[in-house]
Amino acid sequence: MNLFKRAEIAPLEYTRRLWMRAWIAATLFFLYAPLLVLIAFSFNDSKRNIVWRGFTFKYYGKVLENDGLMAALGNSLTIAFLATVFSIILGTLAAVMLWRFRFPGKTAVEGTMALPIVVPEICMGVAMLVFFAKLDWPTDLPWPLNLSAITIAHITFCFPFVAMVVRARLAGFNKEQEEAAKDLGATEWQAFRDVLLPHMKPGIIAGALLAFTLSLDDFVITFFTSGPNTITFPVKVYSMVRFSVTPEVNAASAILIFLTILLTTVALKLQDFTKATA
Amino acid sequence: MTEKQPVISIRNVTKRFGNMVAVDNVSIDILEGEFFVLLGPSGCGKTTLLRMIAGFEMPSEGQILIGGQDMAGVSPNQRPVNMVFQSYAVFPHMSVADNVAYGLKISGVAKPEIRTRVDEALELVSLGGLGQRMPDQLSGGQRQRVALARGLVMRPQVLLLDEPLSALDAKLRAQMQFELAELQDNVGITFVTVTHDQDEALSMACRIAVMNKGDVAQLAGPSDLYEHPANRFVADFIGSVNIFEGKLTVDEPEQAVVDCPEVGRVYLNHGVTGAHDTTVWVAIRPEKITMLPAGKAKAKDSPDGHNIANGQIKGLSYLGDVTVYEVRLESGRSIRVSRPNLSRWDQEDFSWDDKVSLHWHPTSPIVLLS
């Protein structure tokens, strides 16, 4: 009997095949090893980032005391928040328009809306730079108005992502539900609020997460639209790296990673919560 | 008996989509408290007509009155009708109770009243106690009951149902046909149902409007439609039928004869209102034809040689309760005959290639003028 022999590997039990496991391990290694090294070395008690010299928290302290970096982080979060809010509104409206109406030039509108996604970032950056220069966009406004140029640039490349995700979600919507709401007495707005919006919600949340993270870690476009007083977090990190890669940079990056993970988790939890109470 | 009032009056309604005429000058009165069915093949305009009553489409011409009021320019959310959609359109993010309560909430009914009315409605469709379930935890049949309750709770003057049973399996559909008819009887609300399924229509309806290409082909009760169809379309659409072309050669008050090249002389013991020598059509239902071994047939109450045809069995399908035979007549024309399987034991076995004689009673043939 094969009491001590393991059962044969069934066709779909991929995780029990050695080459498959090796493949998965390699994938995970290349994805996460650099991040883990980065986080590990943020605790390195050394000025240089080459040899491990013992554990310390002091670079996290240094990061928090670094006013320039903290100001940059504040800028980044403000921009990301504003860009996300506007992207949600614009993207959702665009998606609903493209889903509901038929009009001449619809394909062209859809195409141009996807343009910011496919155009190389460097081109977008240069285009934005020229655009704001031509407009003579004021750069000496008080905070947070001085972030307006960057925010507008971020909205431009963030809202198509929201629109695409919400549009995909709407494709699965049964229009009879909206008609049913109206049939039961709902006005156009009530039907939108009570039926269409709840249907779009997972798409909007996913789109918002995309927009927020895209805005938070964008470097290229921001680099071209930021001025001396409007440094964002990635741009600041870049300028720090140009002097030397200290554990302080590692610590700053680690903080960004933690922030992103935290926000994503909160958003997912929120979604579960609303689902459970709906 | 008091005269019933029309709750819906459809007056000369035409609906065009571009060049396509979906509904062509239709006039129907639907009476208070009746179970009315719009029956027809797909694309006949029945759903368009229903959607015009609900207010989702506007007539190109004509008028629709509900409770005596002209509905022109009245949007769906203002009309005293509610609809059960083909897909049920139950809101997936709301519980069963919230789905049913939705219309009441929108119209500002007080909370305690909403609760009692929702409970009542759920009880009515046998969903009592399932109010807290989410739609994805329900079966198809239960979702449909939610859609029903959601409409009924509004106490509409008319409940519109768009192909209400088409998504259910055969057993459940048969059961729901009875339940729907009973429900309608209990609540006394006028039901208007759209279906392409004749069994559904015949079993549930008080009256049926058979539609064809945007037109009402006939409006009558179930048995009238079956036994007295007005034209070939209705005869053919409702049930199974054999139709022969012929010429009206005798037409007197007490008798008529139609000469059909394919089946011989067809004798009727009643008159036909048609001009002499005009082309008419004779329709005979398969179950109204008697089949006997060759030479044994003798048509009672008919002159010699009338209402008799000889042929050979070319096909048969055993359906359990009846067996349907396809008989090739001497003229080459095939005709359908059905026989109930009355006994479990001695089935007189007609089989392939058996020679048989067919005959029918002089009341059986239906003469159609169009």
C-alpha cells in the first residue's frame, strides 16, 4: 500500500511541482529582495550603505528631524490627496459619459483620454513644463497654492486610470437596475446615487488607490513641474541620493513603503466594512 | 355583474425606431383586475408596448391612458404602475428587505409603515424571514419573488411583468405559473405580462393579445384563441396545427364544404361567412384527428368521402402522455396526429410505415379567411 508514499501529483497541483516552486521563489526573490535589503539597511549603524555595522533607529530619527524631507513629504501627500479627489470626480464622470452616451467622435475621445497613460512620461513632463511656462503660471504663491501646477499635472495623468477602471466596472452593469429604481419612483439623481454609484464603488476605490500611489511616487513629470519651493518626496530623495546613499535615504524610502501599505490596507478594510453593512 | 373599467387604454399607439415600426397602430383596453398577457414571437413589439406603458419609451403616435389619465410626458417614476424586469434587476448591494423597501423610502413613507408593508409583501411571496439575506444568497426563483414583492409593495394600479418566468427551469416555471395566477387573484391588482411562451400565456391569462409584427393578431381568452383562432398566424402560433389551403364550394347556414387538394373534401356542420369559391384555409388540431388502421375509418355525421384521408406513418415521437405521429397523405402532404396514451398495457402499436386512415368530426375543422 502507499501508506507512506505521497499521493501522485495531480495535473492542477502546480504548487507541488519542483520547477514551479523554484519559479515562484525566483519571482518573489527578484520582486522583494531589493525592498527587504533597503529596509534592512535603513537600520544599519553606518554612514555608508555597504557593510552591516549594527542595528539602530537613529536614521529614522534623523529623517523625522530633516525639515526639508518632511516638507517634501507634506507636499507629496497634499498633492496626492488633491490629485486623487479630482481624479475620482473627473474619471468617474468621464466613465459614465462614455458608458451612457453615444455621440460623434466618441472613439476619438476615448483614445485621447488614454493618451496620458501611453505617452512617455518624459514627454509629458516636458510638455507640462512648456505649458506652464507659456501660461506664465505664477510660481511664488503661498503654500499650498504653489503646488497647483504639480497637482494639475498629476490630475492629468491620474484621472484616465480612474476612468478606465470605472469604465470596465460599468460594462458589467445591468441597465434594468437603473430602470427599476426609476420605476419605483426614483429621480435621475436618486437612481444614480442609489444604484449606479454603489455599483461603481469598487472601481472608484481601486481607481483612487491607483491615482494616489501614482501621484505619490511620480518623479519624472513632477521633476519638470516643481520649483525650488515645491519639492516633493521622490524629488527630494533623488537630490539626497546625488550626494550619497545614506541609511537616511533608506529610512525615508522605508517610511514611504510603510505609508503605502498602510493606506492600501485601510482602503481595503474600508471596502470590506461598507460591504458588510450595505 | 358590474361593467369592468379599463385601467389601461392603449389608443392607436405606434412606435417607430428610425425606419423600423415596432408597434403599429395598436389599440387595447386592459380591464381592472384582470391578468392580461401580451403574447408573440420575439420582435413582435410586445416588450416595446410594455415599456411604453411603464414610461421607458414614448409612443411615436397615439395615446396611453392609465386610470383615465393621459400618460404623455409622464416619466416612469411618476406613473402608477410598477414593473418586474426580465433580469429581475434586484439591487445586489441591498438586502432583500431594503430592496422591497426602496420604492417606499423614495416616496417618503414613514418608517414603521415601511416595515409592516415590507413584511406583508415578503409574506405574500413566501419570502417571510428572508428579509436580511443579500440577493447573492438567493436562488433564481427567490430573486424573482423579491422583484415581485418590490413591485407589489407599492400597491400599483397595474403590475407589469416582462417575461417573468423565462429564466426559470421547467418545473419551477410550471409551479410559478400557478402561483402568479393565484397571487394576482389574491391582491386583485391588474397584471400585464409579456411572454413568448404560449403555455405560460394560456395557463395564467384572463385575456391574451397575440401580437405579430407590431400588430394585434387577435385578442381573446385562452380557449377562444385555441379553438377559434382568427387567422393562420394565431392558429399556428398557439399550439400545433395542420393547415390546408382550399376553396369554399358549399356555404349554407347549416353546412359548408371546403375542397382541399391536399386532404380531400372537408365538411363542416355549420356555415362559414365567406364568399363562394374564395380561397380559404382549413386548420385541424392534431388531437382532433382520429387514426385507425387502413380502411377502418368512417367519418360520422359527414357525407361519404368527406373528412377522411388515407396515408402512411412516416414518423412518430413518443412524449409520454401522448404520441405524435407524422402521416404522409396520398397527396404527398404530411399531417400531424396526436393520440393520448390511455393505457399502460395494450398500446395498439402504430408503427413506421403502417397504412392508416384518418377522420375527424365535422365540428373540428376551423375555417380561416386570412
